[in-house]
Amino acid sequence: MGPGFCLGTVVVERIFDIFVMCALLGIFLMAKPLYASAFSLSPEALDRLVLWGRIGVLFALAILAACLCLYFFKDAAMRVLAALLKPFPRGFAARALELAREFIDGLTFFRTVGDFLLYTALSFVVWLGIVFYYWLLFFAYRQPQSFFVLIPYVFLTMVGASIPTPGMIGGFDFFSQLGMMSLYGLNRDLATGMTLVMHAVQIGVTCLIGYAILWKEGLSLIQLKRMGDTENP
């Protein structure tokens, strides 16, 4: 698998992430009469959630439309790209076309309806698991919230995590603090501390899982780098 193919799978994952969390947020907003007596949102927080929900849906639809056009009109897209790359050096143009071809091949979920439904179901499972993770951390900080009312907070962290920064730094932290303060009334210091711990745990656990997989496969980071250098001379 080349870098273009990997990038295509990342885009597919992001599409499912955004759509699933927007769906969960929509369910949360529509169920407002059921939890209104136990949990209330300020008009400002509610308006902010609706705004970001709409932005998320529009953003995901735009990416989805672009990916569908690339996938179903691959030959035409490659011809257009080749024409645009004509002024560039031949080696650069050939490499760019190869990456584009790999990227389109990475959009594999469009092949069957069954795959699409399976990926959607798995995305719901993953994000409900993430909500459970935050539910545990809120409980650990003695700021318990019901599982359901944490959905808008997780949605906001997803918006922050979608901003392309290394390790989600900045975007995740801002939206996490915003959610804690505007949704649950936490003070800034507590929201900052909880956010830093949550972020550190996420990165630490992800790294540990990655190292465990490498160990199981009998690989080291140096070997992994060499493999990447070999595939991309």
C-alpha cells in the first residue's frame, strides 16, 4: 500500500466519523424533551451545537461528493489531473498521478452497499465506545454526567480533532474546554486540567497499542522506517 492509498482510507474514516457523530448529535437534540428536566442547555450552548452540527454535515457532504466523483469518474479525473500537471517536470507529474491513483483506490468503501452499512455500524460502535471513555474520565474527576448527555461534548472534541494538527494539539484542547465550560458549567482551570489529562491518556494509550502491535509482528520503529524508505525511494 502506497501513501496515496493510506490517505484515501484516512479520508474515508473521517467521512464516517463526521456523519456518525452528527447523527448522534441529531438524536441528542431531538430527544431534548426526554432529558430537559435532568439536564438543561443554555440558549447560547444550544445554538453553538446546532451551528457546528450543520457545519459538520455540510463539510462531510462536500468531502463525500468529491470522493464519489473521484471514485465513479476515475478515468476522467485522472485525465483532468494529467492536463493540469503538464507544465510541471515529468518526474513530479508521474509521481503526483501515481499518488492520485492510489488515493482513489483507497476509497474502497464505495464498492458495495454491504461494506458501507458495515463500516457505518462499526463507526457507531467505535464512537459509543469513545463516549464511554469520556464518561469514565468525568466520573474519575468526580464530575459525573449521564452517558447520553456526553454526546454533545464528544461531538465538539471530534470537531477539534478534525483540524489537521499534529496529535490533535490545539483544536481538540480548545473544543474540549469549550464543551466542558459551556455544557456542564465547569470552571476554566478544571476544564483545562481534565482536557490535558484526557489528551495525554489518548496519545499514550494509542502509542502503547501501536508498540504492542509492532512487538507482536516482530518489528521495530527502525525496521518500520526502513520499510517505508524501501517503498518510497
